[in-house]
Amino acid sequence: DAGITQSPRHKVTETGTPVTLRCHQTENHRYMYWYRQDPGHGLRLIHYSYGVKDTDKGEVSDGYSVSRSKTEDFLLTLESATSSQTSVYFCAIRSAGGETQYFGPGTRLLVL
Amino acid sequence: GNSVTQMEGPVTLSEEAFLTINCTYTATGYPSLFWYVQYPGEGLQLLLKATKADDKGSNKGFEATYRKETTSFHLEKGSVQVSDSAVYFCALSESQGGSEKLVFGKGTKLTVNP
């Protein structure tokens, strides 16, 4: 299994509060991704990173920001959580030159 | 843009039945194609992939063939087991801004009954 962990695994928060999700890898892979999974939508890309301090937006980036200050960590921040951001969030990693993405176990977020 | 369409579920089968989950795609160029599987409460795992036309990916008894002429990558298994109950996602890779990204279908939930 790829060495990817996500924290927290479950979180309940209130509308308007900031939330940060962490993805940590031990594979030293260059590329990291954040997705959200919602019924009827499959997985949709939020943001991705192609190196330390190098990030770009995905399909559903509004309301989210990311940071990557070191290779092993990719943080996803909801500046002011809304109920529409209730979802399961998955991190994925990919090596440079590889095509396969490897996924973490997910974080289940409930915004009340 | 690129997109993936897979058959809507849920799909319910009896053990040892034949499985087909249809997947078609729209893409510029020749993307790599993937099937991922998600077991209950877990993240996605790569099941199989194919990188060029006529390639066949296979794993754990599952197979899928990259058909360029029909833009399809249907997943098949000859005899399903209860342990195959999961959600299956078809995906393609696309290059944008020098980075490879995955575009996913909406997923098909499979339930196999004993």
C-alpha cells in the first residue's frame, strides 16, 4: 500500500468555521491531489500540487485553498465551511513519470 | 472537455454470475484508462489500467480492453464473488499544464449476493 495518511479521519464542524485537512505521504512523490466524493458526482478534483509551493486549481476549487510547504504534506483549508462542503475528501499521490494515482483512506467531513 | 460515462447502478448479482460494467469516454488524444475499486469505508484502489488502444488490463479476474473505435473500456468478470461488492470507478488521464490529472465517472455500485 502507498504510504498515505489523512487526518483527521472524521470531523464535524459548524458553518462558518475554518477547517484544515492534512494529507501526509512517505513516498516522496512529486504530485499530490485533493478530491471530494459526493453521491451522483463520483470524484471531483479540488486542487493539486506539482511540487513544493507549486499548486493549481481543479474543477471545484471555490471555497478551498491549499498549501504545500514540504514534499510530504499537502493541506486543504476550508476558510469558512459551508454545508455544501459536507463530503468525503480524498488525497492522492503520483510519482513523476507515473500515471497511476494512489489514494488515501479519506476524511469524512460534516458541516452543520 | 474530457469526460467519462459509466453505467448507472446499482447492480445486484448473484454469486458466480457474469459481470459487465460499461464505460465510455470522450477525450482528445489517447488517454490512459483506469478502473478503480472502492470497498466500503475505504479509499480507492487501482484495479487495472490500459495505456493504449487494444491493450487489455487485468487483475483479480477482472478484465477491460481499451477500444479506441468505440471509445470504451468496459469492465468484465466471469464469475463474481460476494467479496467483489464495492463501488467501481472508470477514469481517464488527461494532461493539463504539464500535470496528469484523472477524470472519473460517477461510479457503479455492485452488490453480490450469496
